Amino acid sequence: MSPAAGLRERKKLETHRTLATIAVRLVGERGLDQVTVEDIAAEAGVSARTFFNYFASKEDSVVIAYADYVERSRRLVDRLTAQPRELGVRDALVAALRDDLAEIDAERDEWLTRIRIIKENPGLTLRAMSLNSEAVQPTVAALARRSGTDPAKDVYPSLVLSAVGAAVNAALMLWRDLDGKRPLLEIFDEAVAALAGGLADPH
């Protein structure tokens, strides 16, 4: 990539992030129905037309935090593939996810607000689920390669992803309920430990 192309790409990512963070802040303050594309664009100092270069809708500007979300899914698969072979399949996925969760923790206020907005608006929940579903097949394929299983015949790789995904969701929900007062990764590690323990009754 040439320096000029690299600069353009960085500017694109920065503009997307600016619009996304402003959208979350405004919607968090006013409610989804009380914020328009024009409001978000004006706050960012761009036109509504520029907004639509980055997002198909106001709703997407709340849900899609990063312009390179597809590439981020690929990087997750790359991190999973690069984990040491002696690491078990589940633990390799857990290790691969930690960078993404650490980034959410670092941007705590934005993500706490985003999660609350998505929970309060079922349409956004469906949109977020749709976006997440795009990462499922390549991640399952990577887990299958690592475990030596065939995802067309064996439930194992899909089950690993579902179980660890449930740990992520449970950690995010408790983190939200605690208003981010505990580190997200700490809660996630507790959720993973509970999975590893077979979800035995707490004592």
C-alpha cells in the first residue's frame, strides 16, 4: 500500500470512528428516535452525504463501531490459528478473543452506552446479531482445522464457538450491569473458568 493510500485508509477509519462515537453519545443522551443522521453529521462536522459514505443508516452508526469490522474478524481467525499447538481448542479461542475484549474495556464508556442502546432497541439487537453471524463460518472452520474435525459432520467446532461466545455475552452483560467497575477481561476469565469446570453449582 502506498503512503497516500495508507493515509486515505487511516482517514477513513478515523472518520468512521468519529461518526460512530458521536452516534452512540447522542443516542445515549436523547434516545434513538430523537437523533437524526443530520444531527450526527453536524456534530462530526461533515455532511449527511458524507455520513452515508460510511453507514447505510443511523442504526448502523450505533452498531458498527469500527469500519474494518470484517477485517477484524479475519484477524481473530489469524490469532486463533497462530496460538501454540499445545493450547487446547477452547483455550486457543479464548486467547484469540482477549485483544478484542481488552479494546472494549479500554473504550468503556462508549461500549457501555452502545450495549445499553442495543438492549433497549430490539431492531439494533437483530442488526448486531446479523453482523456477528458473518464471522461464524470462518471461525468455525478455523476451530475445525485446529481440532481435526469436520464441521459438516461434527458438532464440536460449532459447540466450542457457541460456548465461548456465551461466556463473552455473559461477561459483557455483567460488566454492563456493574457499569464497568470491574475489568471485562477479569469477568470473562471467570466465565471461562466456570465453563471449564462444567458449570458445577457454586459453593
